[in-house]
Amino acid sequence: MNKLILTTAALALTAGMSFADTVRMGTEGAYPPYNFINDAGEVDGFERELGDELCVRAALTCEWVVNDWDSIIPNLVSGNYDTIIAGMSITAERDEVIDFTQNYTQPDASAYMALSSDVNLSGAVIAAQTNTIQASFVAASGAILVEFSTPEETVAAVKNGEADAVLADKSYLVPVAEADNSLVLLAQQELIGGGVGMGVRESDNDLRDKFDAAIASMKADGSLNALIAKWEVGEQF
């Protein structure tokens, strides 16, 4: 597991134990603008700024932990951190395994990116990141799904001809396309999932409620909309 502890606070939390004042915030660190590792080696992005503010409002001390996406839910359940704040869309399938706060972003459009605007998506080979709502959507659509562990690999698959297009959050793909003139965003988009929320273990009701209240307060005072606009992660509330 690729794990990076970014503060020095000591912890003694395990899965199922009562919630303490220091919370380990699990993220991927590889999905800008939601979360990424900056030049100083620190977690940055929309969710870093949001998570820090939520912890202030909930009177909690936060410690950031980076974990690979494909094991991010199992490592939450096993107690390696206490939340997931990693651009994770709320879905019924995930809600069977973990619990979610209310959404802190609206459902974000998923976009296709390819080497040409005339790609026929019907029956095409579509790349998506493993265990994402986009992968599930492609698998159910009749297209041919190829899965990769990281979002960067899905883009590389399009560029090297392994896939005809990639399907991912539009907010992730737009800056990628803008930085590489060989890639184009297609007109077709998909609306998938119920927005992005924080994941917690199903036994951590108190922790969920604390963050839920903090998210609600940021919605009420407009500060969440300000962050959404700053980081360009979708429609405001």
C-alpha cells in the first residue's frame, strides 16, 4: 500500500473503536483538482482545503493519509484510516460496504476523451479507472471496458492505442485535454452517481454526523460554493 503520513500526531485508533479527536483522512492524492500531491510532497487540492475546514468546524485534528484507489475502501474498513475523502461518488453499491455523509459536490458530468472527435462510442474500447462509477457504467453499456489502476494510465491507454476513449470526471479530463492538443473531449457526456461524499465505516455514526453537520454549515454559509468555484469541480449548490 502506498501510504504517506503527513502530520506527526500519534494515534491509537482501530476499526470499530469509539471515535477520538484525531481523524485520519484517507485520500488518493492522484486525482486533480480533487486531490493531488504538490511540489512540497503534501496533499493538495479541493478536498484538502475542504477537509481541513471541515475538521476545524467539527473541532477535530486531521491527519492526511494517501492510499491507492483500488484498495481505498478495504483499507478504510480494516481501520488504516477513518474517512475517505477522495472524489468518491455516492452509489448504492458502495453504500452496502461503507457509510457516506451528505454530498459535498453535485453529480459531476463524466466526459469522454479521445484522439479524434469522430470516435464511434458504440462498441468502442473505453478505458476507465478500476472501481469507479465510470467503469461500472461502461461495463453495463455494451462497450468494451479496459480498466487501469490510476487515471494517468487511462489517458495513456488512449494515447498509445489500447483504448478508443477514456471516460472519467469531466473536471479531471478538461485540464488534461487543454494541456495536450492531441486529445479532444467528445460532445457526449454521462451523468452518473449521486455526487461526492465522505466515506466512513458503518460503525462510525458519530464521526459521520460530525462531518455531516460541518458540510451542512458550509453549504448554508456559502463557503462550500466558494471552494467549488475556486477549484472548478462542478455545479454549485
